Amino acid sequence: MFAKCNVAVAILCAGSLLAASSVKAQKNSPTLQDRQREQHSLAVNIVRAINTAEANYKKTHGSYATWSDLFSNGDFTDSGTKWSSESFPTVAHAMYGSGPEIVPGWKLRLNLSKDGAAYDLSLEDVTDAKCGYAVMSDERGMIRQGRSVACSS
């Protein structure tokens, strides 16, 4: 009788441990929403860095800069940017390119007014064909997020 009880208790304990480790593994594995949130945070902080670089460029040169100007000026390089805090290492140390896909998966549109006194930009997730997620900003520094009106989620 005790042998049957010990076996039953052992099976229950093993089952409980297996269930608990399965739940813990699920909590520790990143979900699609977690990855999406990280990607969106990356985009917002890249746009924040571009806005900061633009403000500095205007202060120094009297007008805003094209992406080509910011890139050739050394504000954004293949080893990172000085315009992001170390609290965002993925932005600070990203491998920036001359464009239009300035970092892998993110396409920049940066338009200047004719006299360089204003700009607007859009940083679009090229991997999001369904919703077309993008982050937008302008010389006022306000950052907006958006997606296609046809996107249901």
C-alpha cells in the first residue's frame, strides 16, 4: 500500500515540476508582442537621435541636414551614433548606413523644405508588409507612431 502511495506521490510531484518548468519557460521566452515592442522602441529612439542630430546641425550650420549630410558629417556611422544615450545601446551602437534603409529593416524618408528651415521624416518598418508601421517626426521634435488604416490589428 505504501509503495503504491509513494509512486502516486512521485508521479504527482514530477507532474507538478514539469508543469511549473513549462510555465516558467513560457514566461521567459519572448513573445511576438515583446519583439514588436522592442522593434517599435528601437524606431522611436532612432528618430529621437535623428531629431537631436538635426537640432545640433541647424545650430551649427543654420539649416537642417539631409540624411546624406548627417551620415557624411559622422553623426551616424557604421559603428553607431553619439546622439543616443547609453541607456539605448541598440540605437547608440547600431550599424547605420547611407540609406534609404539606414539600419537593417528600417527605411528612412527625410525631406527638407526648400530653404532647409524645416524637415519631416518617416522611419518605416520594411518587414511589416501587413500594417506598414512607421515612426514620424519633424523639426518640432514631436514623435508619432502609425500604421496603415487597412491594418486590423
